[in-house]
Amino acid sequence: MFDTAIAGSLPKPAWLAETEKLWPQWKASGAELAQAKLDATLLWIKAQEDAGVDVIGDGEQSRQHFVHGFLEQVEGIDFAHKVEMGIRNDRYKAMVPQVVAPLRLRGRVHATEARFLRAHTKRRIKFTLPGPMTIVDTVADRHYGDRMKMAMAFAELLNAEALALQADGVDVIQFDEPAFNVYLDEAATWGVQALERAAQGLTCKTAVHICYGYGIQANIDWKNTLGQEWRQYEKVFPALAASRIDQVSLECIHSRVPAELMALLKGKDVMVGVIDVANEAVETPEDVADTIGRALQYVPRERLIACTNCGLAPMSRAVAEAKLRALAAGAALARQRLGV
Ligand code: ZN
């Protein structure tokens, strides 16, 4: 009961990349960089295990950014001529690559790090991929002329990689869809359809992570415009409850999401965000156990997974390590409170 897991990303060590940045520059190149990425992955596997986390991730140490890591293996994308684009409904500007031709995978994307992760922990492992709608919102389209059509094209590629990750021994494949909290009507219709296409044929656990983004200033400013109650999840949760996705991740601690929205996820495992990523203050085990207690009003105990609100990538390494320990200790305390 109350498995613990991280949403996905963890900070990169200072010898691997720039620290506390969302798009950090690597500190090495070629074979040296490839080795450094795996060394950092190993470090975080050990840190998650030592903290007592149950489902282990690679901390996304091998990718510069959670979306563009996947795109680097896709043909039909022009990375040489990036253009500025407003993303997440113009919340912030980013330099993004352009889709200029039909999309095709060049080959495996994450085989190296997934197999490495599998080889170095006996615990269950989770691997994250960007969701189709979020990818569509993070590239400039010069070819498809239709967001849904392009999302389905990306979904096919994601599905090929996801099936291969399953064969590598991955236990949970998670698609990250922060865009679901921005394009509410589209998310509930073609967003979920594209997600199901990406997960087609998978027999391992499938998950979707939906959040209010990393703890960066543009996101904090945006959240301040959302009012007293954040009801963005309300539209997409019923569509996800009717889908074949097994697990849904949501923000909980320090967010203004009404807890009762979790009741819309009947029949799903719910990854409850009990660790804030927009605040350097480390939660106490009591804070974590209290948040789990609130969620238990709406989520059956056997379906609750304690998780972080989002990725920890832009935080300091020391804070992230302390937050991992708080996550596991808080879940243990929650079990103790229930007497199980
Ligand atoms: Zn997130």
C-alpha cells in the first residue's frame, strides 16, 4: 500500500550539466558525455533506493529536456533551424524545432538508459515519455497543418518506442501531458485518443502525468491567475477514467486543486502529488502523510501511489535528495497511521 514514485526528472549533477536550469548545457560531449549520463543515472538509482522509493526512474539524466530528448531520434524534424514559439497557450516563449516532413523514427530512442536502469535495480522501474499533445505543443508545424493529425503521427512513434521499452523490462510507462491542463476541451477529446494510441498494445502498467509545470517563474505567475480553485482536471479526468490508461498523476500538496476531483478517477490508480516542486522547503513526513490522508477521502487505499507534484529537475541536488527521503518516510508514516 502507498507505493512511492517520482514524477520523472531529477537534478543533473554539476559535473554532467549546468545546474538548476530547465534547458541545461551539457558539460561534456561524445563518449565522455554518454558515460557521464549513465554515471549520473546510477547515482540517482542508488539515491532513490536509499531513500526508500519503491518505483525507480532514471531521473531523465540522459535528456536535456523532457520533450526534446524523444524528438532527437525522429526524422522529419529540423533541429538546425529552431524558431521562437509561444507554448502552453503562450505562457512562455521557447526556441523550438520545426516539423518539415512526414515523421519517422530513426531507431530506438531510450534503449541504452532503460536497459541500464533495468540492470541496476531489482525494484520496479518506470520510464517516462512525452505525451503526443504536449509534443505537438512544443514543436512548430510546417508540414501537417493540423494539431490532431500531427499528434496521431507522434503517437504512432511513441507507441513503437513504448512497446520496445516494455520488452526492455520496464514495468510502468508514463506519458507526460502538462498540455492537458491548458487545452481542456481538446485534451478530453483527441488528447486522450492520441494518448491511447501511444499506449496501444502495452501490457505493462501505463500512466499519464498531468501537472501545472515545473516550479519556474512563468508557471508560478500563471498559477496566480487561475483563481482560488484549480478545476482544470475536471474535464479530462472523466475521459481518462473511461480510457485504458492505468494510472493518473495529479498535483496535490500546495496546489489549489479541489481534492474531490480525484473521485472522478474511479477505477484508476492515482499518483497523488505529495511533494511540492515549486518550493525549496522540504516537506516533513507528517506533511506527506497528511496529504495522503486527505486523498484517501476520495481514493481507495490500494489505488493510492505517493508521488511528486512534477519533476524535480530545476531544483538543487541536496533539496531533491531530502524530498525523496520525505516522500518515502511520509508514505511509511501514512501506513503506520492506518495501522497496516
Ligand atoms: Zn509535471
